[in-house]
Amino acid sequence: MDVPAGRAFQSLDVLDAQQGGENAPNPIDHIAPDASIVVIFDKAFQPSLSDSPNPHASFCTAKPYICQAFPLVSRASRAGGVMKASDDPLELEPVLDALPVGFDALRADALAEGFRQVERLAADWEAGRTRFDRDGEALLAARLNGVLVGIGGLTMEPVVPGALRMRRFYVRPAFRRIGIGRQLVTALLAGVEGDRSITVNAAPASIAFWESVGFNPDPRDGHTHILGREGV
């Protein structure tokens, strides 16, 4: 499908796009960087931020594979070498009585990447083992334009007395590197009372992230890093 270059699509415009394989033109590449659109593909297709010069993220649901694209990072910010989050509001909501709407899609994304933490979150929640409802615990869901894009929580630390542990963090691939994980961490820490230490058992791929938000290496007692509250 040919999309006129420079056309600024209005919010929730619909495009019928024929997806012709890996080498087919990506219609999102031709959409104005400030547009917010919905693209309907004839096959399951997820444009990649890394492959596209246009700063849109996307996610696909079931047939007819509706893909909604959001302008997450401004082109001007990229040109200046700074990844700046857009003005689109990120909503953080506490998860209380039930897992959030959209959880199944987030769960499927995690499994597709080989990550099991969201699956364990679901299993523990459904079995009533972990509901993030004890003193100091919390589970937050992150939504961008109403879409569930990430999740993360705090539970009691099972080994270190008086401490809490960051658990079950996951941000969907198309929405990474725009500060969502950092905002989840910041919000969870803001709810911690007193000077309780926080631990995390960081997977190798996430070590750089946890150290960037202030956690220090401390490989013992089932965790890899710790954050002393005096450093917050």
C-alpha cells in the first residue's frame, strides 16, 4: 500500500495495509511522526521500532490484526541523540482485585520472548500465593493510551529481614527504552515507607537497567542487587 509521504493522519485513522512479507515496505515509515493511527494488516505483522525511521510503536491483536501505532519518541529528540518520551500520558494503576485488562496479550508477548516471570505472576495470582497485598507490597500496571504495556511489583523479601523485593517486571518489546520501566520503579519506591532496603534478582539482560536506577551488585541470599533507601 502506498501512503502519501508527509500526510498527517488524524487520530485513529484506519489504513488497510497488505503485508507482503519481510521485504515489503512498512507503511508506518511513511506516516507523519506525530500521527496516532490504526493500521489493519491482512496478516499478523508487527512493525519494528528499530527497523523504522518513524518513531511509532505498535501492537497487534487478533484477526483482522489491528495494529495501533503510537508516537512514543519525537523525531526531533532522536535527531538530537536523546530518547525523549512523548507527551502521551503513561498511566500507572494499582492491581488490586484482578489482573489488569489486557494481561493476556502482555503474557503472550513475554512467553514469545522466552520470559517466564509474567507466567509465574499469573500462576501465583490465580493460586492465591502472591497477591501483592501484604504490608509494603504493591503491583502496578502501566498503560499508554489505554493499552497495557508493562507491569511490575514489590513483595516481601523472603530472606533479608525487613526488606522488599522487586518482582515480575516486564515491558512489552515495542514500548521499551522510553522510560516505562523506570517510571514503574520510581512509583513503587515512592510508596515504600521508612528506610527498608529493596532487592532484585536481575536477569543478565536486565542488569544494566537495575543498576541505572540505583541498585548495587549484592549477589547473595537469592538476589543479585540491593538498593539502600538512604540512596533514594
